[in-house]
Amino acid sequence: MDFTQLTYFIATADTGQVSRAANQLAISQSAITNAIRRLEEELDVKLFQRTHTGMELTDAGRELTRSARDILDRVEQARHLSRDQSGITGTISIAATYTVMGYFLPYHLERLRQLFPGLAIQLRELPRESVEEELLNGRLDMAVVLTSNLENPDLEQQTLFRSARRLWVSQTHPFHRKGRATFEEIAAQDYIMLTVDEAAQTAMRYWSRTGFHPKVKLRTASTEAVRSMVANGEGITILSDMVYRPWSLEGRRIGTVLTDIPVPSMDIGLAWRRGRDFNDPMAVFRDYFRRAYLRPQAAF
């Protein structure tokens, strides 16, 4: 295993297609295909399912994604250490929504603290409506949010990455053995509806386009409750890869299944008031995330 293989793997996971990853990295598609094949052979696992829409991560692929990002981020941190620790000082006021705070931001807060010891981050957790209001009235400098939920045209946003949504089922469920389910089949099953961060409203928007309706057994704001209910065979759900874990608190396994109708991704990114002048702390915060997610990683 080498850094190049991990770089090509992450680019493919992020873009969902070998062709897009090749364009992003300015290399040939065959170079990426060969690197992923060698990685799968070395690890003796299948990292992607090849589908008509692109490359879908397997459970093993999602596990490797977390480790690979950590490895490449730390290498990038070492390569830019002298530049990043440039004496930037100041305070930035940031808010994040519940899902972003729990599943995305903590790792980056640690990295920002290490890279910019003079940068003080004032952090709040707020619902999306409050985030928008606080950005517009100037009480917040920036926010890290689900950009796919933002509504106010007076806010600028920059999506950092898109987390695919898939059907979650217990590993003993017939859908898991088939590997695919139609929305007609899903609608006949008990459904566990997550409500936090407008998840229920988002779900109903894409359900409404299918012509079917979920048979909701439970509505809950607890992701862990959803995870346990699904793993225990009490129902199924559709949620994003970012919050996915292949086991419940009880240690029971959860699998993911493709759907016949594509489900919109959950998009994560930055938001700020349109026309806002960026001071140094704001520019450092924005540029850190741009470098981490939007700049193609160099091949090592």
C-alpha cells in the first residue's frame, strides 16, 4: 500500500466515478483503476461496487475511507507545517448543526488547533434556521452546515463534499442478501425515521418523487436509536454514509443496500453572509477546508 493508491481511492470515493477522479487528478482512468485493483488485492476485500451510475463504496470501502483520509491528512499536515503555523492570531465565531457537530467537525477542530495555535474558535451548536439568522445579523462569522438544507439567498455557501444516502438494513434482512431494493419494496417495510437536522423533511422530499410513502414505525431524533432499531430488525431506513457505522451499540451488524431510484446526497460545507469581508481568521478557516476537500491531493 502506498500514498498514491490511497489518494486515487479517496478521489474515486469522493467523486463516485473513475472518470471524475481522473479529471480531478489530471491522470488516466487506467491509472486509477489499476491502483484500486492493486489495493483490493493487497487488502483482500472489495472496496467498490461497480454500478451503472458509478462506483459505490462497500462496507469495507467506507471503513478504509476513514483511515485513508486520516493518513493523507496527516501527511498533508506535515508537508505544510511551516507554512500553516504562520503566526495567525485572532478569534472566529463558528456555528455547526447537530449532525455536522457530531460526525464531521471534531476531527477538524483538533487539526485547526494544532496548525493554528493562535486561532481562537468560538463554537456553538444551533439548528439551521438559527444559523442562518445569526450569520445574517453578524453574530456569527461562518458556519459548517448541511449546505443541502440551506435556503436563504443572502448566504454564500461552499459545499465541501457530498455524502451518499443508502438504505440501511440488518444483515439478516432479505434486502441485504439481494443487495438492491425498489422503493415499492421499501414502502412495504416498517421504516425508522430520523428527525434531527430536518432529516424527516428531506426524506419526504425525495420520497414524494418516487410515488410511494414510507410506513413509519418510529420517529426519533436519536441516530443511535435508529441504528439499534435497524440492526435489531425492527425496521429499515435511508441515511447518509457520513453517519453510517456497520454495527449498533449492541454489537449487531447493519448493512447498506442500493435503491432503484437515486437518493439525493447529504452535502456538507461552509456558509457565510453574502458580501462579507473576510478577516484573517475567516480566511484561514475557509482555506483550511478548501485545501482539505476541494484541492486535488498530490500523488506522493
